[in-house]
Amino acid sequence: MLPCLAFLGHNAVYLLAGFLCFCWLKQEEDEEELTTVQKHSRAGYNIAALLFFFLFLDNLLRRVEGQAWKGFWLCSGRLEVVVLFGMLSLVAQFVYWSRIVSGLNQEHT
């Protein structure tokens, strides 16, 4: 279930971050032609966010199930690691969407 939950959770964060970033998109009064978001895509940030969310979910499940390791490791299940990867996933999503929105804002000016 871990890959399925990671995929669904990542997509939920992806949509939430995208919606929040598109709120800052400047609207042009006379919209001549639509621009494609694909042109401004930053796939590296999105892949990094997926990896961070996968590690966040793995650590969260280890913590809940009591299989946590004692040391600081990527999959230790400690609370600090769970929070770290959760925050890194959110930051990567916001960087991904903010680059898209800033590119679209530059085209509108």
C-alpha cells in the first residue's frame, strides 16, 4: 500500500500547492492566447517532491507501526525525520509551482 498511498498523497499536495501558487498569477485584461504550462515545467522539483513525500510516508508508517530505528537515518521513523521530509516535500512543490507562476507572470507583463 505504501506506493499507492505515496502517489495519492503526493498528488494531493501537488494540487494544493498548485492551487495556492496560481492564486498569485496575474491576470491579463486582454487575453490574446493561452500559454502552456508545459513550457515552464520544472520536472526535477516535482520528482524531488515525490521522493520526499515517499520518504515522509515511509517514516510515518514506521513510526505508527513501532518499527523505528534508533539512529538518525533516512528511514528511521523518528519524529524529526517525519517532519523533515514532510516539509521538504511541501517546499519542493511550492518551488515547482512558483517557477511556473513566475514564468507565466513574466509573459503577461
